[in-house]
Amino acid sequence: MVFLYFSDLLPAFLSCIIFSFLAMAHRILLPSKYSSFLQFKQEEDEKKTAQSTLIRIIYLIVGTIFLYRIAAFTEKQIAVGIFISCFLNVWPAIIENHLLKVKKAKTEWLLLLGYLSFIGFSILVEIVTIRLFLPVLLGDESIYWLDNQAVSIFFTLIAMAIPIPVESVIAKFTHVVVTQKIDTFWEEVYICERQINIKNNRIEANKYIIDDVAKGNDINIEFLKTILNLECFYRERLYNRFAEVIITRFFSHYAIKRDISVGIAQIKISTAQKILRENPHSFVKGICDDEMNIKLCGKYIKILIEEYYFRLENEQGYMESRFTDVYDYVACQYLGGIPDNKERTILIYSAVLRSVLKDAPVYYCGSNDSDKYYLTLKGNDAISYMQYKELKERVSFNGIIQREVYVNSLEFVLEMEIICASLYDLQAIRELAEAYNISVAFG
């Protein structure tokens, strides 16, 4: 007996795409009601799981009716599509939590049961929809219960709602107390470090924009690229990008109301509003554009870096007790975490940033994508003419001075426009500027 024919492959694939899209829309549009066994952490909320399961049942019913009645897909084709979609959703969590090993603790057995239930109940909803709910709605008297259509619909809906209490009960008994420290996630950190070294086509296509944004905000280009790579690694899917564009362009009021995260850098609309100081309706339709999204990301990272050092200077005790370093702070703020109880993703982000930058300066120190650097040194602190001549001579070893201004007055002004042609020269000039307490700007 052949279970699946060649002619079933395309309908099953399209079903998988549609249900994956619906699940992604659930996650983006209703993040506060998205859960259902897909996270391994102590704050799992069974009420949230029940709400999430209810929403999943609704979009499974709607999707099944559309595919069965309008697209004329068979029950088997739709079921296979749902299975693949759900399997792809839970498989990473099963692998991550080592749930395929033979010897498992009670909690691990319950977690595995929860993941399998997620798949099984999703298919059950599709079967009940086609075999019971649709016939009842269409007036098939042969399946009436107590010879009453209303009673038949009621009991059919009860049958569909079975996953809600079952998944909630399993969620209740799978609360896991995990001490959140980076050693707990070293494997995922290792994977992320290797992943960001693989060429990402989207990052590669925007490499000159990324370099310009890093220069314009005077942040280390590796800092910016690592954040973008991590966002792509964790949250970028082709159907996510498509859905984000549709929602921001055609349902912008809803996108603003839900404050969704969008684009290559997954910038929240409220964050973009604070950075741009504009009404979100004026920019939301273009926020998914890579160039705009990267510019927002660069500005936001710059704000967070400056904020960290300002707060470290003024709130040293608080900052040192809650944040390991600037990477920890940026990761926590960027992902909207709680300093006293950082989630796994925040710890992974900070660990990867720390590993990639290896104590390199957080300011811009060049890029392999640039062959020349145009920079301006500016100073407003008192400096003698002899010091100015000394600075000029030392700068000349590492760059070409195109223009210079020196005013030795009560309001001292120094300005030098320089071109340098290598990372070594750029770093040397930056060190000189730091020694003389002079700021650096790129342009």
C-alpha cells in the first residue's frame, strides 16, 4: 500500500507552507499568547499554553477548511503538510534538550510527550474538522448527535478542544528550574560562533551599507555584523520576511499596535520610533527595507554602548552587579531582557559578541571592505601650539592631512581631515586621538 503518491507532494508542501505561515503570524501578531511546549525554561505558563493552543486550533480549522473546500486538497495531503510543519517546529527543541536518548528523567519524558502531543493533536484537529465539523456545518444528518445539529456542533467543538486541557496539564508538570548561566548553553554558543562564520547572502549583499553604518555611528563593524548575523540565525525565515512586509505595508496600524519586531535586525517599531523621533506611521511601511533597518540597528547599538558607559560611571554598583560587560548590557537591552533573570538567548548573544570581538575596541577600527578611511579629528580642550605641531607630525606618519584648523583662543578649536589607507594606520590615529583626548568622526 502506497501512503503518498508523487501527485501528493506539491499539495503537502503547500499545506506545510501555509500552516508554517499561520504559526509564524501567530507568533508575530500575538506574542503574548504564543507558547505550547516550544520553550525549555522555568517560566512556562500553563495559562499561556492553553491560550496558544486555542489560537492554534482556530487557525488549523480555518486553514483546513480553506485547503479542503476551496483548494480541493485531500485529507491525507493536508495531514502530511501539518505533520511536516509541526515537526520542523519542535525538532530543534527535541535535539537541543537531548530528548532522543533512551534513558530520560521524568521531566524529559513529559517534555517529549508534550512535543509529540503538539504534532498529534494538530493532525487530530484537521481530521475532526474534515470528518465531523464540516459535515455537520453542511447539514449531513447521518452524523447528528441526539438528532440535533446544535448538539452535534457542540460535541464536535468539544472533541477539537481536547488538546487544550491535555497540553495545559503537561505544561503544568514540566516546569524546569534551570540555573541560567552560559555553561548551560555552551553547545548553542559553539553552534552560533560557527554559524556566523558561514557567509550569509543577505549580510554579504549589504556589506557596504553595514560598513558605512558602522563608520557613521563609530561602532566596531564586527559588533554590528554579529548582531545582524545572530538575528538572522535565530529569527530569519523566508516566510517571516514575507509576512513582515505584508503586515507593515498593508496592516500598518496593527503592526504599530502590536509593536512587532521586523527586518534583518528585528527592530521593534517602538524602538525605531525612539531612535527616529517620528510618528511610526511615517516610517513603518519602509522599516523592513534592509538599508533602513541596518541604519536603525547601528544607531541603537551606539545608543546602548554610550548608555552602558554613562551608567557604569554613574551607577557603578548597580551595573557591576547585573552586567558582566558592555556585551552583556547590549544583548540584554537589545532583546528586551530582565537584568536580574537573563534568558538563554541573551546569555548566548553576549557570549558570542564577547568571543567575536575578543576585547577589541567597541568603536570603529576599520573593515576589510574599505580601502580608504576618511576621518576628522576634533578637539575642544586646551592644547598648546607645540602639542598641536607634535600631533600633526605624528598623524602625518599614518595618514594624509587634507585640511586643518587650529585656533588657540579661549574657545580652543582643532580640526583635522585625514585620509588613511590601512587598518594599522587607522588604529594608530585612533590611539593618538585618545591620547590627546580628541574625538574622531568618519565621513
